[in-house]
Amino acid sequence: MPPKKSFCIHGHFYQPPREDPKTGEIPQEPGAFPFHNWNERINAQCYQPNSKLGNFEFISFNVGPTICEWLIGEDPGTMARIVEQDRSNVKNYGVGNAMAQAYNHTILPLAQYDDKVTQVRWGIEDFIHIYGHRPEGMWLPESAIDMETMEVLSQNGIRFTILAPWQAKGNDFDYRYPYRVKLASGNDIVVFFYDSYLSSRVSFDPELTVDADRFLPHSLLPRYDFEPDRPQCITIASDGELYGHHQPFRDKFLQRLIHNAHYSPDIDITFPARWLKENEVKECIEINELTSWSCHHGVKRWAETCGCTPHGEWKAPLRTTMSQLGDWLNTVYKETVSPLVKHPLELRNRYIHVLHQQVSLEELITTFSIKSLTTSEIQTISLLLEAQYERQRMFTSCGWFFDDFDRIEPRNNIAYAAHACWLTYKATGIDLASKAITLLDGVRSWRSGLSAATVFTHRIDQELVTIKSSGAQNSW
């Protein structure tokens, strides 16, 4: 009997945070008309129909924590169907087909080590909270990778991830087989490389996904080696919102393709965790560090000007400012809470349990306290943990993805940074905002001239209005 030929579709389902950090509400987004906001529109066109068609059960997928949180609150039925379809695989195969995601969609190679740990830990705990079991794999935001990130994944029990084929070092490898990446710690992690030709055509050539009955024999089967010496697994990876949102009716295409693959005598539809349970990965490979799936210039798209976004002169000063502000916020946090609690960074890592309402904030702080804390001290720690949450959000990758600063995504990142500064000021009286505004003045839209300093100042002014209207005093 010839070795098995397997086929995996991976959908990366994600939307950035849209909530106003002060109110927690998503403002009306006119571009999403006739819906109130883009989450509502994309859910109606993609998440809801795919869940009703049962498509999530037969693909590999990750649903980002930010959109999961929104679905749980706004459309719990859809979220419940997605979870149940993962659990069906746990029941049938002992492993699920859902993958975790680094929590805030941070470009991890550009993040500090401690932030890598927080992003991975929060992503794992969020997955457990939603799906009820530990994740086997984790989708890295934009599949951006470096060896330190690989180590953090492995140290936290992640067995595999999915990368683009150009993220493998050298040309002597076959994307139809997963490989092990050896780590300096002595551990290793498995990488599935997707088929770049098929993935690109599925994503950007609508003609290819018109007829699912033709896709299997004419597009997929020719991609296999028909004289293999071991089991193969061809992976197609794309933005999951392609199926119904970016391209109408592709949720129906996906359903039909799954049906055809499920009953095909030639191939077996699978997902990475199941494939690893049924097969052994023997060969090793090295990766190209500081690479991603959506920018052939590495990770430059999120740090500076590159060919993908030629008007990105604003990106480098925004990255520099956010990194500097992140350092200031961390310094204030550590210096303020260290006399009160042990392991401030571990306290931050476990703050996710408070967000999930699994433990009260006071209980968590008490667990780490090194002395009996006053109400005022607990309040100070509480505000600084909130500031650390906003600090994580201000590195959301979408803030650097597009070619212009004057968009909702970078403006949201600025709003999270302003809120982090405001919370820090409330907790300690330390004014980081004034220094941040000076740095942000160099970040400007090439289209409208809008300055990041203007956006930041407006957000701070909104906080001041709230305080003054409540009758409280401030000395900002």
C-alpha cells in the first residue's frame, strides 16, 4: 500500500481589537455599512455561515483572541459551534484541529523576550479557556519567526507551527513534509510548510475557487509526489476570512471541497495535530529568522519602509516611539510593584486569569504579595496591570501593516498607548505622556498630514474630560 497522501486547509481567522479603550465599546465604523462595525459584517459573511456549514470541523484553524472575545459576547451561538467542531475532533482523534494564537497579534521577532513569553502564555491560556484543552500548535502573527520565539513556544508545550516555504533555510527541502527545527535548549519543534503556489492562488485568484469539483483533481492532486517513500501532507494556508468575506460564496466552495476530499479515495483530509499523531517526523531543517508570510522583506513591513508599503516612512519612528514608551511603562511597573509583590512579570503573565474571571484581581495579587497590602497598594497594582494590558495592545501588528498612518489600526494603537500612560499616571503620578507626545510628533500621515502626537493628545484630553466631569482633581 503506497504511503498516505494527506491534505490540510488552514484558515487564519483574525480581527484586531476595535474597542475604545476608555469605554470598551466599538464605535460605529461607516465602512462596514449596513452593519454597525466590521466585526458584525465579517461575522455575518464568514464566521457565522462557516460555523453553520460545519466547515470548522474539517480544517485547521486559529481564531484570534480579540475576535473570540467579541463573538462570545455578541454571537455566542457561532462561537459555540466553532468550539464544538474542534471538540468533535478531540473525541474522534484525541487531538483538536484548532490552533492557538499569540494573544495580541504582536510581531514576536520585534518584541522583547518577556513580551514574547506573555503573548504565548496569554494565547495558550485563552485557548484553554475557550476550547477546554491545551493547544498542540500555535499560529504566529504573520507567521513572523525567530529562534527565540521558537524556544518560547517549545518551553510552553507548543509542538508545531505553520510557516511559508521561504521561511526555510536553503532549497533542499520538500514542502509536502513537515520538519523538526532543533533548538539551542535541546528541544525541537515541528514546522508544517504550506504550498505557496496553491495558497497564493486560493487567496488571490477567485477563478480557482469557483468550482470545488474541479479543484481537487485539477489543482490539488497534481501537487503530490506520486512515488513517495513516506506520507505526504499538502497544506493550503490563507486568511480564513477569504471564505465568504473577502470572496463571496467561498464558504460554499469550502464546504464542497471538504465533502469531495472527505470521500476521495486518493487523499485524506487532515490537520497538523492529527497528522503528527499518526506519523513520525524524522528530518530536520533550519529556518530563516526575521521572516514572515506576508512580507518578502522579512519583518520590515512592521518596522520601517519596505517595498510592500513604499510610503511607510512613518513606521520606523512609530516603532521606535512605541518601543521606548514600552520600556518606560515597564520600568514604572517593575519599580512600583517590586516592593509589594514577587515576580512582577509572572504576575503579568497570570493576569489573563483575571481577564477570564477565573480569579479575582485581589486574589491574584495576594498570591504574589510579599507583605500585607493596603487597599491603596492593591489599587495601584491593579491600575498598573491594566496599563500593562494596554501596553500589550499597543504593539498590535495591524498598526504597521498598511501604507498610511491615517487609518483606524494605527490610531487604535496610539489610543492604547495613551490609555496605558493615563493609567500609569493615575497609579503613580508619573507623567510619561509628555515625553511620548514629543516623540510621536515625528509620526505623520503622508496623505493627510495627521500627526500621531495629535491623536495621542486627543485621547489624553478625553481622559481629562472624564476626570473633570466626575469632580475628581488632577494635576496633569
